[in-house]
Amino acid sequence: MEAQSENQEQQERYTALCDRAVAFVEDHGGVVNEDVLIDHVFGSSGSATIWRPLLRNVLDGDERVVFRANGEWFIPLADVSVGHELLLGDFVSLDVETTGLQPTRHKVIEIALLRFRNGVLAQRYEQLLNPGRRIPDFITKLTTIRNEDVAESPVFADIAQDVLDFIGEDILIGHNIGFDIGFLNAELDRVSKPRLINERIDTMGLATRLLREVRKPSLDKVATAVGLSPRGVHRAGGDARLTAEVAMRLMEEAARQGIASVDRLKSVAYVAQPRVRDDVGRARAVLDRSLAANLPKKPGVYIMRDERDEIVYVGKAKNLRSRVSSYYSQPIGMTRKMDGLIESVARIDHVVVGSELDALILESQLIRRYHPRYNTALKKSEHYPYIKVEITNAWPRVRLVKSKRDDGSRYFGPYTSASSARKTVEVINSALPLRTCTRSFANARSYGKPCMALDLHQCMGPCTGKVDRDAYQVHVNAVLRLLDGEDDAMYQQLHNQLEVAAENLDFERADRIRKNILNLTSVLGEQKRTRDSEALHNMILVLPAPEDNHRDVWLIIHGRLWARFNVDLDDEPEVLAERLEHSLQRARVVKLPPKDHHEVDESGILNRFLFRNEGNAALIPLTLNEAGEIIDHADSLAERALALPDEAISALDVNKLLPTTDDQLADDATEALD
């Protein structure tokens, strides 16, 4: 009885909510934007994203109002013009879930077709399918569809004609729709049914063109960008419904940008449309083969551009033609992070360099400059954090910061792993009783009212005014020595804690301590490599050059590329000597600033390469502080740079200074980075 009473009360609340919503729509001429309705029904507290599912769940059962995919609720019987004229209101939204990414090898396990008329959901077709094979675990994790869920479901042959009849001649809308149609056509081929040749609009193509701020237009990101909630789980019905709503919002944006016809809309979305060929599902179905035809078989960087001539991807290669040609055999959508890349490419530029090391560094520079949409690995340097020790404060604290300032504090970094750096700060603050609060201690008001950290013995409590500053400074000095690589006392402390936890069979605590040690080792190891590179890497590096009968000579000072020279092997050694003299003289008088975010990736690539290839004949050590005239020093270096270990060979023969193959050093560099 009590449960029945609660259900009745809840139903009454829902009825009151419906009446309130319907009355508001009526008062506003029979049509209201969903966000405005949410604000009226639930108030302005919280995001509309939170209340939208509840509003739809309640109003979907109320026949007095109807939802249109462009985000409007309206009263169908009211004598009003419903919103504004839709650019395209009649279509079928399509989505499929599959056992994999390749249509010729994998099968459809769920299909959803939603028919919209004047922007309103008019008819729905959803069906689970038995693929006749085991569903991979990662697909089950992604979609929640299990083998037992489809065991009694029909096979595609049983519903093929129903699918064709439902779609009819309607325009199809989907997100990366080439993927979905590719699978349906492969299934139709297997049962000797005609392929889908309907006109189509791809919301991924629309988003790429219309939403410039969305770098990787996944369905969730596009939905968020147009004010909708992202998916909770990947299921065909939910994805098809969200795709339709996204499409309507994008059509409104298209109208604002001057696109006034359906034909123009299809043209704009065509950038992400795969062409129907025998190679459907693979990149060669949509990527023009001529783009790779004239690429050289040399190391370099390739630059992919879209139809607007914007750079969408930058990559490096040991062999440009071979690397770019490898894209043609890749299945479309092979990796989620690259969804849409192949379909976007309209032109491929390239830059030839002498070695793969040169290509690695050039790739890093171009990614940092242009921030291509599909590059992720090397475009996050601006987010690399520093560890800051506020030694100018009366009571220093240790914390993580995004940027470095000239404020007298000690900065360590930047670190390429933000999570490891953050964990290191947490380990330091948990091991030493330093303050973590934001008090400035610049005046009397900063003192008093201690926080809980004092009671937990996690802070010495300088806010009490009773702490000995020298005792506090001892802990600060311990942090500085640790980060400077001069003291391993904290390591010993953590190892002791690990042993105690293991002896007490407290394996959960032991695992946390072990992870703390690994994080500390990672961060301090990166700091040590930076110091070592600055101390050890003063040298000349000889590499292949892109031109015949030339070599690239790099002057490296304190682990940084200071100068580079293109050497003609027919020139006299004195030509290089003069250029080296000028660069070395400048290196003596110029003090290099600490590395910043812009240098950290390139410096990491170069110094990993140098550490891995220590002792190679192409690496010529350089002592900046040796006595003697700079010209004599430059002359001797020129001799060594242009001479073979075998002094009987001509001083102009640089070729045999290099490894047996030109790519050996670059291979080592790539392996080190991997």
C-alpha cells in the first residue's frame, strides 16, 4: 500500500509538471524552444543538460505537445506557424552497431532507422541482429550488446527487405554515414539485394565545415557544441536520435551562414562522404590515388589539407611515398581518434629533409605552429606543467603551475606527463609537513584559524605563529635537493614504507606506495635527463642532407640545436670553419634561457637521440671552454667534421663518417621515442 501511494504521488507530480509545461507552450503561441521550457519548468538552477532527459521522459507520453528535432516543443493542433521554416525536415536518420570496423569481414548487430517528417519523429525501426559469430568483448563494453542478447534475434537476410522498404527514397542522415552505409551495403550484397543509393547528408562533414572550434567532430563533441547532451552508451537507437537532433541544429547554423538550399547543404557535407566503390570501407575508396603519385621515396614531412586548404594532419616519414601510400589500405574508422581524417583530405604537401631525425623535429615544429585537428600527440606542450617552490614566501609551499614567471621562485620542468608531476607534488606534500593553503603571510590577517591539516600532522602550522622558521626551511631545502637530484632521502623513506606495508600484508597500501615511487622516478628522471643533456651535449652532429653531395652539420649547445649548416662536400674545410667560428663565438657570450613549453618536445626528441647514439662516429664532442684561439678550435673541428677516422682518406669525404645506412641513426631515434 505504501509503495502504491508513493507511485500515485509521483504520477500526480508528473501530471502537474506536464500541465505546467503545456500551459507555458500555449501562452507562447504554441511553440517554445526546449531550453526556454526547461528554464520555466525547473527554474534556472543547474544546467539544461541535467533537466533535458527528465523533461523528455515526462512529455513524450503527453499527446498535447510534440518535440521537433530542431529543439522545439509545439502544440500540433494550435493555429500557429511552427517555429521557422526547416531547411530539411523529412529524412531518415540511420545508425548501426557492428562487430568490428571492416564491412567485408564484420557484421551488423543492431540497426536503427528513424523517419522524421517536418522535423518530428514519425516512425521508428530498431532491431538487434544475430551476426552468426561471437561479439568481441570490446564491442560489448562499448555498446552493452552481449552474445546472449542477439542469440534469438533474426539474421540480416530476414529483415533486409524491411530495411529497404522503410528507407524508401528518403534522404539518409548519419554521423560518419559512409561507415554505416558501407556496412549495410555489404550486408545487402551478401543476400543479393540492391545497394542503398539514396542521397545522404553526413553530420560529421557538416560539423567539420560549420563548427570551426570543434577539432575532432565526434558525435558527442558535436552534440555538446550545439547544446545537446552527449551519449551515455553507444546504441543504434540513441545514436540515430541524437544524430537527427544534431543535424537539425547544424541546419540552423548552416542557414545562419548563408546556406539556403538542400542541394547546397549536401554539397557542404560531401567532404566526409565516401564514394561507392568495390573498396568500400577502405581509404582508397575516398582518397585520390594521385595524391601520392608524385611523392619522393625520401625522408620528410607530409602535410594533409582539406578543401578549405586548412592543415588537418602533419606526419613524418622515413619514406614519404611508402608512408602516404599505406593510408590507402587502412579501413575507414580504423581508430576513433582519426575518424573523418581520410574523408577530409583534398591535398597533400610535403617537405623533403635529409634524415628522419630532421623529419621528427620538423613535424613537432609544424604541429606546434598549426595545431592540426587530427594531431594529438605533439600539440599539448602548452599544457606541460611546472613544479613551483615558492622560496620568496616566508613559508614556502610546493605546487603545480601551468606557466613560469619571473617572481624569484624555483621552477622545475616543464614536465611532459602532467599526471606524474601532479602525483609527485602530492607525494612531497604527504611526506613533508609543508603548507598547502593559499595564505600569503604578507600581513597579520594571514595568521590564525588553523585548518584540519595541522590536526592531521600534515602541516607544521605556520599560521599559528609558533613554528620555527629554520625547522620549516629544513623541509623546503629537502624538496629542493630532491628536485635538483642531490638527495634521495625521500626515496629511502618511501622504500621503508613499502617494506612495512608488505610485512603487514597491506598490499593495497603497498601498491599505492609503489606507484608513488614510479611517479617520482619518472619525474625526477626527466629532470635528470634535462640536466645531463645541458651538461654533456655540446657537440657537432653530421647527418645526411636532402641534396646530393651535401651533408647537414648541426651545432648542439647544452642539448639544444644552436645552429645548422648545409655543407657542400666540394667546398674547402675553411668554409665550414669560418661559419663554426661565428656560431661558437656567439654561444660563448649568449646565456641560454631555461627551456619553455615551445622547446620541450623538440629538445626531448634531440636529446633522446643523442643519448641513444653516444659514441657514434657522426657525433663529434665539442668543448666550449678549451684554451686557444677560437679559429684554431673551429679549424680542428672542421677537420674532424669533414675527415674520416682513417686519415688516409680525403678530408672532404664526409660520407663514411655517417652510419652504414643513412637511416640507422634516425631508426635509433624513432625507437628511443617509442
